[in-house]
Amino acid sequence: MNLKSSFIDNQSIRLGLSAKTWQEAVHKSVEPLIESGAATEEYYEAIIASTEEYGPYYILMPGMAMPHAQAGVGVNRDAFSLITLTEPVTFSDGKEVSVLLCLAATSADIHTTVAIPQIVALFELENSIERLVNCKTAEEVLAMVEESKSSPFLEGMDLES
């Protein structure tokens, strides 16, 4: 699963959105995947239930969350989406997030071996959160994904498929 291809195939980059609650923000991050058929409303409900039970375990760094739930539940195919918010939302732990990169995976292996390295590579770019929030077009986000491909986290990975 290739981050850039997934964004393109699912038309799943949405920029400059607004949400009043973290639940609304998570729903907006899942919406492109529902629209493309990669996931269902059941996946959104699984993320909310999991968050309510375990807390926002998917906030990976200040300003950024990777909403996801148990692999396979409400997921038809592996996919990513990315949204940015004009104003951050606050999660139950008090952390604010303005970039949500949703992961829908059919298996747990996808999370660790394919998704996480690509996400780490993107967010290790200097000022990644600020840069993503300032992106005005999907092409600008895709250019950042392309830039992240030189990361040592992706060494030896076949990202063309």
C-alpha cells in the first residue's frame, strides 16, 4: 500500500476543513474512504468506540493523529486519507490536533510494516504539521509525500506498488 497512490486512487485529501469536536474531525477523516468504498460507516463507529475505550492512542505527535481501529472491521481495502483543519480540535486527553491521517487496513501487518514507516517518513519532514496545514491543494500534499520517500525509514521498501 503506497501512501501517494492511495491518496490519488481514493481522492482522499481534504484541506482546510472545520470541525467542532474530535468525533466530527475523525468522521471527516474517514469520509473520503467511505465515499471511495475503501471503508464503511462501521469503521468510523469502530474508531469512536475504540477511542472511548482506550483514549486517543493514535495521536502520534503534537498536532497529528492517525485515526484507525482494529484491522478489518468495516474495511473493504487498505487505504489512507488525510485532512487538515483550519482550527485544531481537542481530544479527551487535552491534546490538540489539526492534521488527521486516517488508516484503513485489512490486516494488522499493514499497520506496522507498510503504513507506519510511510507516515513516519512524511511527518519527520521539517515543520511537517505546519506545512501540511498550509497546503492549499492535494498536489502540494502529494509533493510532500514524494519528498518523504528519501527517508531512511523507507529504505528497502517497494513503494511503487
